[in-house]
Amino acid sequence: MARERSGAGDPARTLELLWRGLGQEAHPGRRGPRQGLSVDAVVRAAITLADAEGLTALTMRALAQRLGVTPMTLYTYVPGKAELLDLMLDEAYRTMDRARPETDAPEPWQARVSRVAEDNRALLGRHPWIADLSVIRPPLGPGLIAKYEYELAAFDGIGLTDVEMDAALTHLLAFVHAGARAAADAAEHNSRQSDEEWWAVSAPLLERAVDPARYPLAGRVGSAVGAYDPATAWAFGLRCVLDGLARRIEQGPGS
């Protein structure tokens, strides 16, 4: 099944909605909205639905039922699901928690970059559906712009060119998204059958099927690791990202 993606709607209408009122004069004939409802209310309800049930449950009909209106009423606020997804994503970005340094003293760039990673990890924990979205064309709304400004500040002045700063941020966020999806998959599997239960069934079968002399590394490392641990994978992966950036900075900008 194809993934949902941002930036799939009418770009002009989407920007108008993201920046609330931009270009309204271009739509003088649009029917007036229903009293008591607003674009913000529609977006908040859609986020609540997606948080609870995932993107597959988010349809215009399901959202209309949640709001107590007809599906056609929703189309007086948003043209369709594609534009709605952009509005949801930008609102999630706008309201995301951003950790502050513990002191006002200057801190190493690694601490700033780590905080950006942790903030995005928390965002995906709060809104798991974001990790299911393809955001090659992100919503260019106030939420995303403010988030981008905040995140770039972690890389500013550490020895990267502007292009490298953007690439470093993209690399970091890709790691965060991959970790979030893996953690979500692990949680979903554990909700049906715990790792302990799965291994209790699988281990005896593997012992009979797998020859340790033929697969010595797999047996040794697999026994040491055990079940997948999202926390261990996160800590090691983030350390690798930071170490890689440090090495890149040592080489000098543009080299």
C-alpha cells in the first residue's frame, strides 16, 4: 500500500490555509463556513483521530462523524485529505515541545544537536502517524519554518557550510524517523506477543535447526543481543551520527 505523503494537494490552496487567509481574495465565491467550526478545529480533530487510530483511520467521512457534520461541510474548510495532512503536520510542528538548555552557559554543539534529535523523537512518540508520512515536499507553513529555524541553530557556527547544515539536519532527522518506525513496529509486535513469549516458542526450534558451527558469529552475537532494544539502538545510532558529523567538521567546510 502506498504511503501517504505531504505536498500532494493544491499548493496555492495549501499555502493559503497554512498561512490562514493568504490569498483569500482569490476565492470570493466560496461558500461561508458553518458557525462554530473553523479550520483550526478541523485540524485539531484530525490530529486527535490520527493520534488514536493512525492515518488509515483518517478519512474525511470519519472526521466529519467525529465533528458531527456532513463530509461536504468539511470541504468548506479544507479541499481534501491531501491539504488536511499538510495542515496537520504543520500544526504538529508548531506545537512540538522544544527542550531548553539546563543553563545559560555555552554548550557543545553535540548537546544542541542531541536535543534536536530528542525533541523530534518525542514529537514522533506523541504523533506516531508523522513517521508514516513521506515528507519529501514538506508543508511550508509557519510551524515548519519555525521548527527549521530552531533546528538549524544547533548546527550554526560549528564549521559547516549552509548546504552542509541542511544536509546534516536531514541526515539527523532521517535517523530519528527510522528509529521511531522501528520502535513503533516493536511496540506493535509486543502488543500481540511479548518478546519473551516469542523467544519461548522460537528458541527451541532454532536450537534444533541452526548449526552453531556453521553460523558462529550469528549465534554468538545473537545470544549477546537478545531481543531488539529501541533504547540501545537509539543511543548507539545517535552516537554514530554525532561522531560522523565531528569527523566531517574536522575535514573543513566543503572538503
